[in-house]
Amino acid sequence: MTRSIFAAAIVILTVGAPSRADDRADYDRAVKPLLVKHCVACHGAEKPKGGVRFDGPAPDLTDPKVAEKWLLARRMLAQGEMPPEGKPRPTADELLATMSWIEDAAARAAVVTRGGVGRRALRRLTNREYVATLHDLLGLSFPHATGDLGTRLPSDAIANTFSNDSNSQVTQALLLRRSLDLAEDLLAVALPAEGTVKPFRYDVDLRSVVAEKLRAFLAMPEANRKGQRGPGIGNVVIPAHAKGGDPAKLGVQGGPNSPLAVEHLDPVRGLMLGPNPILIGVNRNAVTLALPFVPEGGVLRVRVRAAAVMDHDDSAPVLRLSFGGPQGPGNVAYPVAQVTVTATETKEYVLEVPLVLAECDWKSFRREKRLLVQIDNAAAPLAPTATPEAYDSKKRETYLKRNRLLLESFCLELDASPTWPPKSEVVLLAPRDGEDDEARAKRALRAFLSRAFRRPVEDRELDAFVKLYRDQRAAGRGFVDAYKTAVAAALVSPQVLYLIEPRATERKPLTAWEVASRLSYLAWNTTPDAELLARGGDGSILTDAELTKQLDRLLADERAFGFTREFTRQWLDLDVIDHLAPPVTRPTRIIDDTSELAWYDKAIRRDLAAEPAHVLLDALRNDRPVNSLIAADHVVVNDRLAQYYGVALPKGTGWRRVAAPENRRGGLLTQAGCIAAATHAQERGEIKRGVYLVERFLGIDIPSPPGNVDIKPLDVQLAEDKSLRALTARQHLDKHRTIATCAVCHQRIDPLGFVWDEFDMYGQPKRDKQGKLVAFDSSGTLPDKATFANFSEFRKLMAQGELESRFAVAFSQRLYTYVLGRSLDHGDEVHLKTIRTAAAKYGGGVRALLLAMVLSEPFRNK
Amino acid sequence: MLTRRNVLKAAGVCLPLPWLETLAAAEKQAKAPGRAVFFMVPSGVNMWRWHPKALGPDYKISSTLAALTPFRKELTIFSGLEHAKGAGGGHYEVGVWLTGNEKYKSKDGPVEPNTISIDQHIAGAIGSRTRIPSLVLSAPGGSVTTSFDAKGTPVNAENNLRRLFGELFGSPDVLSRLDRRSSVLDLVGEQAKGLSKQLGKNDRQRFDDYLQSVRDVESRLQADRGYFASKPLPISADNLKLDVDPQSQRQDYFQTMLDLVALALRNDQTRIVSILACGSGHEFFGQWPQFGNDTHHRASHATNYDTEAQRPKDFALLESVDKWFVAHLARFLERLNETKEGESTLLANTMVLFGGGMSWTHNPSNLPMLLAGGSRLGLKHGSHLRFNPHKDHMGKLDRSAKVQETTICDVLRTMSERLDVPADRFGDSRRSVKELLG
């Protein structure tokens, strides 16, 4: 049975065989009849409509223009746009034959255009890789800053393949322009322009503020403070530190769990903040500091002495920093940074925010000449609270028994001394005695460019950048300004934007530098660090031993999460989870007052999307068996997901491994995120689920349905045809499989449609309206006709056979596609076999598999 | 009538002669391009005096709209216009006005992303034909806007007139900034050419994409540079009121903003503009001293379905605010109308959608909206059109007239189609509004 799956895989892989003669024969047999019958009348030699002709010989799809025309034709046929309305429709068989010929020819052409079998086309960095690379090259790191700078670049999402697939990448003017914008912005953070940033510092000791207010409050006669929960705290004047400047004003905003209530004030320890129950908007429990000006640039650093008051069995408090203006439109506060506070003893947390990168309403702030800095507790509850008694509908407030954030003191500073930030030494070396400006620029550029280009810069290249510097100086710019222009040019240069691997026509091994780059972008999603560059420099990375050592070192680093996240995100279509929020009416302000599905909490969806990446990382680092990814007796979860799955997780922080409950023993196959992504929030998601399993877990690509079939989602069919309602879901699916043209694919898809019958669209056990679990039937048939009676049999069929299991074969194809950064061609089948054999020899784990791929010939040659 | 005097009046400043010659040259183009302006004034109106009573071409203009009398033949007034499914109720009006997205709720920031707004939809198709793809303006600025991009995030709105001026006519350091970018592009272009030689044939073809991008960005840069260099600050900013405060100096603020918009359209720097007067219910314009420092939003809430006699003060306040904005609109239309473009006028080539997203007491039905200009784009004006059964002043559903069901998205789509940008599935749209077409 494993064989026949393999055969299916080979069918896909052999697509790459370039044989022009066969190609033409196929064309004449499969495509020409349809064209002659349906197309040539309008698109022939005589006045071709739209100037498009289909009466020629077999086309050469390696010509991009020709390929574009034929792929468009394929799409129009598939969607039924052509032939136009009123003309006879082609039969499904004709359509399938023609469409698959075009697809095959396009795949073959892709191999040719990238330089032949086993090669990859020139690859550009993906958006995420580019953003990470810019940070690393400029020595910037803002681990707590919120916001995704990748969204400033045009999206590089590519359907059905990985965004690092060199064949599918496009480079357009907009990308270059936005890249330049981003590079200039980040450069301004790394090397602030001389003399533009005005430094300041404010120190706030909340203990003394609280002590004073509390003393005054308690000194009031009992009768006077009746009905008041605590003293108001507002407009407390905080003088600017040392260098002078206008004072800022401290305030505390109350709300549910009000920090203004006496029980939240402690003259010795400080002030305690309950979590904000609001989705977006004004943070109602917040400490605010209103600066009487808006800083123009630089990096704002906020040091907070804080601790977690863990009175309850719920999530740890999250220290969040936001910017807002009290008079601002909609009173919106823009979150700019956050960190989870787990220490129960007070300790210092440092949040750094580069101001030019903070996305907020600067226009309003500047207009009001004020920046309101807010600190609040942004902890999302582990689960939506099901305690309606804690909700006061009149006040629209919840009184939550949640963990509080203790604030003892904080300091807000922006420093602009010439040596700060010290990180800028990474970009611009300090001057040496007796060195003139140009010599310094040249020395600094040599160091910077060698790092940026991931290899020693050539003199010719260096000269060009030094010349740019010189020209800028000649045009009257200052030293730093002119130097920055040269660095900005480097950051958008082709040497940085592309992984350039110069080569002749014949295949040859990568250089040591190129191996270091490939490895770094594979395991870290970013540019090589000093150690990797050193191994490139001494050439040692070319040896198996060193390559193995470096891969292990990279996987152990936290940056490896970037790899597993990117790979799983695209392999399992996890981005979709964030958008799957079926419409349910709910209050927009308060999320805690409903006992609705946990799904509607953004934090849950974020964690579900991250879960596969954590599982894969855990499997890589511990070299767990490949099949454990879908057949594991444990789960890797955080507190929130543990709650979602109903498992007891021992106390701790972060993502931990714990024994799986009965219904979650399928690894990725029982993760709610995968199930939800597969189901697409459809009430009747069987077909979607089947396609997801076939494509992503069995590695069989399903062609899009032919356009002359009137396809409607199952629930629409149900709504339109009442007779269908008498059928069970299974009978309904069986019925549509009796149509011959549908059966071709659906006999592979549908029998897998009920594997997840146990789960609803959110990956939770299916329940009826009364909340009772409903009966389910997970039985089905695999495309190779192996049958299973329930989920555990399905899992067994998928996972049996070690590295030759159905799953392991499909998984290794997907992973290899990502590792190589190109679609696989027929030449790779041999390599994949060797890789699996080698991986089995290394122990058969996921790390062993990845290692075998990294050591394989296609990875190390160009 | 493009006379030197008129342009000067429009700019409110002295212009050097070469600029006028450029204008004249631009005029010789065979066909002037189509433009669209979307101008929203939120928070409701005095419904007793906004819509004319009679329908058809012979309506008597209402007191609120009286200032538009000179443009009767150039505009269409709508009754009964609304979004499908009553989208955009209450203060959600701003995010829904140009998107028609019934699911969008935005009081304290969006709960989920919006969908694209029509101005960005159009700009996506034809924006690249002008130096600035689209202008997004609002008095509060930032994310308070009617414009949303393809991802549904608000397009950052400009509210600073000095920056707007800089964008349109350059700022003192614009040329040096462009020069620097230009040197950067020269360098990376050269690098790419050098590297290209080391690459195989196939990779070299892919590399051409990069070189092409460099050339494209460079040519936009050259366009900017040529534009800014040919008329280095043609308008002296000194005479423009660019630093007025939108709240305390609203008269000057709006006048200057609309003048700048008219100039930008005139100069074909952009063809798509969205303007938002203020956030819905934000009381952005604060108090109106002539009404004892009362606020517009409060009055709008207070009026309910009452008669004017029941709430004279509130209705009077609403009416005066309505008239204030209509006067600005009239002045703007006049600016467009007095600018000749070949045989026609700028107004004939510019569609201006004006109105708000509230009627009676924050209701999203029978919205006060009108469409002006664009007769050369195929719009037929001069009527008061009525669509959809809608609630009358008593809050009862009025079914007396037989009317077509038509949504705002249908109107938006029709405008888009007039600019040759298909929008047949835009929002909830089901049809083009044929009643508007000549």
C-alpha cells in the first residue's frame, strides 16, 4: 500500500521530465482537438479575437509571455469563462486533458527556466527574511515591540507553494521602493542624525505617589470617603530629570478592578493593575504619563520595575506600553510594545521602542504637542470567563479574579549622546587616531558590506560605495549623512536582496560562503551570524562534520523558531486561522462578558497558529521520530491551549510538553488549529477537510474542478435542494461522487472527509445545542484503498512504516521543497530516497531527516 | 475660464508665469482625464431641511442646499439612499460610507478589518497614471478616514495642510532628498549590471526584474524631480494659510484644504480624493459659539423624529452646520467650474460625492447625499432621485412611491465605472444606477 502512495508521488514528481517530442505528441493528442473544436473559430488566423491565437503548434512555455497566455487560458477554461456563453461547452474529459497538459508543460518549463534539473532559480529574500536581515545587519533588536514590519512590504504570499520558492517570486518596483523606505527608517534608528534628537528622562516612583495619596485618603473622615473605593490619582507633576525640560504629568485611569481602589494600592510595594477587559480602545486600567512634547525620533526606553501578583490560576500579567493622546480621535491607544511578567519578586523589565517605527497617530500627537504614554496589563484570560455573576451589565464592567501587575516604579528615557545607541558601532566603526573621514568611511564600509553581502566585499564593489560616500560629501552632506546614504544603498543592493550564487553552465558545488547563507536562511530565516561567516571564511562549513555541527547550533538557537513558524505556517495554511471568525453578534467593547466560544479570543487563534511550529521545533531539537508529528502521546502547549484542550498542565511558563488527552493523540492531526484551517469555518466542511488531508498530509495535488461543473458548497446545495436534507452527510457525499467527472478526484477526497467527524469547525469536540457530545463516525478510505474504521486506525495507517510511512514520504517532500527553496523536479526523487535512507541510519528522527537534506547533493550544489 | 486672475484667486497667491504656461500646455490634451472626489460630513443633518420635497427635475431646492442653486444642472440629489442591510448604523458610518461593509464596526477601533473603499479600488486601477495615486484627507487625520486599502486597514489620512502642500508642491529639502535616492538607485543599478555578468542565462533573466524595478523607481523619482525642479515652489507658501488649526480656525482650514485639492486636480497630480470632515460623533469641531457653545453631536442625538417646532434650537444648530459645509462645497464646485479644460470644465470631468451616513437620529437610512459634476463622464444631472422605501419623518416606512432598490455601493460602482474601472461586485452592489447615466 505504501507503494501505491509512492506511485502517486512519482506521478507528481515526474512532471519535470523534459522531452520535447513527447510533449508535442501529447499536445496533438490532448489539447489540439479541444482547441480546434472550441477555440480556433474565434482565435484562429482570421481576425483573432483579442489578438490571441490558438491555432499554432505546441507552444514553448519557457517564454514567460507564452506561459502567461496559456496559464490564463487554463484558468478561463477552468472557471468556465471560455468558451463564451452560448457556445457549446467542452466535456469534462476534454477539459481535464487540456488543463493538465498546460499544467505539466508549465512545470516542465519552470525547470528549464531555472537552469535545468536540480537547480534553483536566483532566489530573493522573502519579506520576513528581509525584515530580519535588516535588523541583524543594523544591530537592531526590539524583541518586545509589537507590530509586523513585514506588512510594510508588498505581500509575498504565494498560493500552493512556499514564499521562498524561487520560481514563483516576483520583484516589482513597489517592492524596491518600500524596501528602500523601510531600510531608511531602520537606518535612522540605528544611526540617528546628528543633533536632531533631544534627550529626556523622567523617573516615576509609584510607591511614593501611592503612599501620599493613600495617606491623604485615609486621613479623610469615614463619612467623606463613603462610596469611594480609593483616592483619585491624576495630574501628579513629574519633573524632568537633570538636563531640564518641562515636567510631565502622571495619571492613573480606573475601571473594573480599578487600581484606584484601596486594595490595589500599597505604599510599600506600589500600584496593582488588573487586566484591561477591552479589545481595542482606551485602556481603562492604566498608568499614564503625559509628555508635554512629542519626541522626533530615537529609541524610547522604558524601564519598569514590576512583578506578577499571581493570586489566581490564570495567565500571567502582560506589561503593555501604548501611545495615545487624550484628545485624540476616538481616544485610541496604540500598543507599541509588550512583555509577559512572570517574576513574583520585583525586577526590572526594559521595553524599547524605535519611535519612527511605531505605527500610531503621530499627526494628532504632534498637533496636540503631547505624547501620552500608557502602561497597562494586557493579559488575555486563559479562557473566556464563564462567570456571568462577575459581570455588571449596567456598568458594563467585569470584576475579574485575575492576576495583577504590580508596578513599583518606572523610568522613561530617550538618550541621544553620540555613543548611543552603542549598537551603532555595528554599522559605523568608531574613528581611529589620525584617520580622516574617508578612510574611516572606507574601513567601516568594508566591514559592513562584507557582513551584508555574506562574503568578503570585492574591491570593485567597495570602491563604488566609497564613491557614493565621496559624492555625497562633495554635495555638502555631513559625514554620518553621507555614510548612511552608502549604507542605505547597500541595504537595497542586489547582493543583499538576492541569494546570489554565480555559476557557469555546468553544475558545481556551492562556495563555503554560499553554504553558510543557505543554511542560515533555512534554519534562522535571516542573515548568517559571525560564527557562520567565520566557518564560511575558513571553508570548514563544506565538511559534513562542520555542517552538522552548525545545523545543530542553529536549531538550538531561539531564531530556529522563525524556520519552523514559516514552514508550518505555509505548509498547513495556518494564516487562515486568524481570519476565521464566523459572524456572531457580540459587544465590541468587552470580551469577558460572554461565555462564547474561546475561538473568538484573538490570543487563542494566535496560539493555535503557533502550535505546529512549537511541536516541530520540539521534534527537531529532540530528534523525535518523523511519524510522531502525527502520532504522539503528548502535546506541546501553553497554558491557554491546555485550557482549550482541557489538559492539566503543570505550573510553569511558555510552551511545555505534556501527556495528550485521549482525543489529541494525533500530533498535528488532532491540533485544533489544523482542523480549523482545514474546515474553513464551514458548517459542512467535509470536502475541504478531505482536500486538506490529501494535499498536505498525503502530498497529492488535487487539480481545481473543471469549470463546466456547477459547484456549490454543500450547505448551499442543502439549502437549495430540500430532498438532500433527508440524506446523511455521508449519503450526500456519496451521491455527488456518482457523477463520473467528479469521481476522478472526489473518490480520493471524499472518503477522507470524515476523519475529523469528531471535531467541529474550531477543532473542538462536536456538541449539540444542549452541549452534549454527539456521536461521530470517523471511518473512511485512503486514496490507495486502505480502509480504516476510526481515527486511531487512520493514524496508524498514516504513520506505519517509519520513514517510508505515508506521512513521512509526503512530509519529506514538503520539507525538501522548503529546504531547497524551489519546487521539486523528477531528479529529486532519487535524492529523497537517499535522504530517507540516510535519515533512517541517523536514527529516523525529524532532525536526522533535516540533516540528511542539508547534507544532500542538491542543497550543496548550484 | 482659465484666466490668470482665476488661478491666482484659486491659489490665493502669486504664481510665476511659466507655471501658467504648463497649465495651458496640459490643456491641449485631447481629452481631460476623469476624477472623483468623495467628501463626507458625518454625524447627521437637519432632515427637515436637507432634501427637497418634490422629486424629478422640477424640484424646489431646499433651504439647506440653497447655496448649490447655481449648480442645479450639474448635480443630482438622492433620497432614500442607504447601504444594504442597514450597514453603517450610528457612528460606524465613517468606515462603511465608501466600503459598504456591513460587518465593519469601528467605534473604538476596528473589531475586524474593513474591506477596500471605492476610492482605493479606483486608485488601485488608475492611480499610477498620476504622480500621486490618491489623496486621502481628513481633518482629524491618521486612521480617521473613509479610505481603506485592499487589506481593509485605514489609509493614513493627511490633515496637516503644510505637509499636503509639500506633497503637492514640494518642500525646501525635497530636491536634495530625491537626489540622494537617485544616487542610491544609480549605485544599485550599476551593481546589478555588474553581477548580472556572473550569472547564468536563466538567472540573468530573473535579475532583469530587479533592474526593471530600479528603472521604474528611478523614473518615478525623475518625474517627481522634474516636477519639483521645473517649478521650484511655484506657489509661495507664505500667502497660504497652511498652519491654521482645524478646530479653532475651521473656516480657513477647510477653505485652504479644498483650494489645494482643486489645484491638485487641476494640475492632474492626482485624480482620486477622499475628504472626511471629522470623525463621527467625535465633536472634532468642538463648540459652535453662536449656539452658546453647544455641540453638533449632542444636537444630532437630541432631535429624534421630533418636529422643528418641538426642538427649534437643536434643529437650528444642525441646519447652520449643514449650511456651513454646503457653502464650502458650493465654493469648491465653483473652483472646479471656473477652471476650463479644453472645451469643458474641470467640474465636468470631476465627480463629487457629498454627504453623510446618518439621517434621523443616527439612523443609516435615507441618507443626505448628492452627486455633482462629471457630466463629461456620462453623468446625467438635474434631478432629485428617490430610491428604496424609507422611513419618513415619523419613523414609519413610507411605501407611497414605487422606487428601485439601490444602495450606496451601486452609486459608488457607477462612479467607478465612469472612470473605466469595473466594480461590478463592489460591496453589496447589484446594479449600475442607470438613472444617473445620460
